[in-house]
Amino acid sequence: MRLGTRGSALALAQARMVADALGGAELVEITTSGDRGGGSDKARWVDAIEAALARGEVDLAVHSAKDVPGELADGMALAAALPREDARDALVGADSLQALPRGARVGTASLRRRAQLLAVREDLEVVELRGNVDTRLRKLAEGQVDALVLAAAGLHRLGREEAIGAYLDPTLFVPAPGQGVLAVEGPSVPEAIVDPAADAALAAERHVVAAIGATCHTPVGIHHDGTTLRAFVGRPDGSAWVRDEISVPTHPTDAAALLVERLEAVGAMELIA
């Protein structure tokens, strides 16, 4: 079995987890356009891997689910592998947002995180900061920013939990769709590695994203924690936003459809437009 993956430390750590679950597999490192600095949407992180799948050079691809665009390549399926990691955002460099001084520089490359930070503290200076986890931590150590917001899942999988100063409240900082989920893509995904709870949550989150027409340029958080489905839709400057949540007594995709109706009723589509 050949698993296609990006070559970053985090991507390789995640791919090894899937390989272990499969009882062994060869990791094939693939450079995407995102790794080369090209493109401006989610597809840049998966384009070359999907092309390798289509050519039969790899059997499956391993992605961070939050990086997978809403539309898959023809003939491909997507499933959540293994139990979901902590989906929360983590603050690095401070013990809390409240502890940061007025005007503090907080680094992130995410429009969602920018909008949520400014919705809570409009005085912060949110700085666009790109690169892998180690690169961002180095930039923090160099003083380029006062704090970072990163996915807790990535820090956990890299064994960098000691860097976390605080976990951000997911009711305010609603995680990105798929955050903390390992997604496996291919013509078919072995059932043995699929986690039913993570897979159902991922399907619900991606359903909401597709239904409201969100893209990687939309500050949107959608998260299903097993009992509640939450949503955040806002403007990048934090000046206007909508949050909503509903309990999930039935199948998650049924709850997702209801959440979409509620978001439409309170003007989320206007914010996206």
C-alpha cells in the first residue's frame, strides 16, 4: 500500500499513523503547489497528491481534513481515519488572550482565526504568518509576533504540547471544518481505518460548508463535537459575525441541514457575500 503525503513533519507524522493502522504502508512524499508557495486556495495543499492518485502512483492520500476542498477529484472518496484529535485552537506565547497587552501582535494565516480574534479583542494586531509549525514557532521566538494561534491537533501530533499556553474556547473560537481529523482519500477507503464518529462529524461539517457556499476565503468555523454542531460566519475584520449551535439528536447530516436553514435565516449568507 502506497500512501501519498506532503513532506512536512506534521504531514509525515499523520501519514505514519495511518500506515500503522493499515499494518504497514510505504509513504510517498509529494510536493504540492502550496509547498512551493503557489495558489491561494485549499486545493494547493492536495493538488499534486490527487494527481498522483489519478495516475495510480499512490493508492491512498492522507490529508489534514481541514485542507481538503469541498469538491473531490472525480472517482475519489473521502473518509475520516482514526479517532479525531483535539479540534480546538491553541494560543502559543501567552497564558490567555486577556493576558496579551493592548495592540499585541498575534500571528495566523487563517481568515477564520483573524475574524474570531478581532471579534473578541478588536485592539489586537493580527499578523499574517505562514509556514509549518516549526517555522511559526521560530518566528515567535524571534519576536516577530507576541503570540500565535495554531491547531492544537498539530502540536499534539508533533509532541509539542509544551508550547501551548491556553486552549481557546470552541464556543467562541469555533474550529475549522475538519480540524483535528485525518482524512484518507482514494478510489475506496479501507473500512478498517475509518472511525465512524469522526467520519460522521466530518460529513456534517463539510455538508454545512458546501450548503452555505463557503470557501477558503470565507471566515467560517463549523464543528461537531459529538453532541453539538456549532457554526461561526464572520467578516475578516471581526466587525460582523454570526454564531449558532444546535444539539445533534439525530444523524449529524440532518442536524447540518437544519443548521444551514438557521444560518440563512439570520443573514450568514449576506456576510459570506
